Amino acid sequence: MSAVTSVEELSLAAQPAAAPRIGVSVVEPVSDHSLLAAAREGDDAAFAELVRRYRGQITNYTYRLVGDYETAVDLAQETFLRVFRAAGRYQSSYAFSTYIYRIATNLAISELRKRKRQRLVSLTSFFQPREQGDDCELDPADLRPLADTSLVEDERQRAVARAIATLPEKYRVPLVLRDVEEHSYEEIARILDMSEGTVKSRISRARAFLRDKLRQYL
């Protein structure tokens, strides 16, 4: 395989398939496993097709976890780079989607933990004694009602996103995989390398937390 440093270096513009002529059989799409096997042999076009298939899914998934689109794009790109570099070690025991979601999940969790460490450092410095005259101004909460009731639904959706973002990662990740990405419990268990029982328990806890946080919208 040729070396790449960015997903953008791959040819991502997939050519549209020509409409089949009458009497000509339609060729079945190439499987993910076959595409990665071809990429392992140096076929960059095959890997570009994998990127085309999963780029949107992985970007949206990581965005749901980290809450920042630019970071999600970076995490998605890093996910594909890791898949590309490790193609020679790929084992087809599970679906490719399970494999790539596991990589994306681990990257997103690392990002969340890095943020947590940074917040702890920031809070430590916040509570340090301040120099005299060094005042900290805080903006008061805006308690005004919504100007237009048509915005209520948008606000509800934003509230759900904010509530999900406050969940601990061990509850947030399986919840997003199940209720947003619509993976099966079995596949989530494989992605997170845990039992289905643990997955179901964490999703149930996550939903309970959300119901409590979103009580005013229910």
C-alpha cells in the first residue's frame, strides 16, 4: 500500500454507476472485506470507496460523542488513517463496520478523557487565590421565555444534545450507538468489547438519566 498522511490524499470522488442496459445483469456491490483486501494489496481506489461508504457515518457518530464538528472531522480522518495503516493486520472475524466503529469509539473516548483532564487543570487554577482587584465576571443566566413558540422543538432537540453531552462516557457511547446509530445490542457489545448484558444495563441507565434531565420537555 502506498503511504498517505491524510484521507484527503485519496481519491474520494466516486464515479456514478451507469444505468444498466436491458438484458445486462446488475453487478453486486463489492463487500467491505473485499475492498479492504484490495487496499491491502495497494489498491487506493478500493480504500477510497470504503471512505466514501463510511465517512459520513463516522463523522456524525464522533460528533454525537464529542459535540464539536471540527474535532469530529479530525477524529474521522484519524479513524480512516488507522484503518489504512493497519490493513495488513485486519482480521475479518467481524463485520468491517464493527471494526471501524471500535476504532472511532476509542479515539472519541480518548478525546473526551483529554478534555476531562484539561477541565480539571482549568478548575484547579480557577480556585487558586486571585490577586487583589482581579475580579471574575460571570454572565447571569438568561431566564427570558422563548420569543416564538415555533422555536420550542428546536430548543428541545438542542436540550437533548446537551443532555447527552453531560452523560459519562460509559453511558453516552452505548446510548449513541443504539439510539442514534441504531446498532444492535450484539454489535455494540462487539464494538465496546463487553457483554450484551452490560450494554443493555448501561443504555437503560443512560435513558433514565436523560429522562430526569429532560423532564421539563417530556
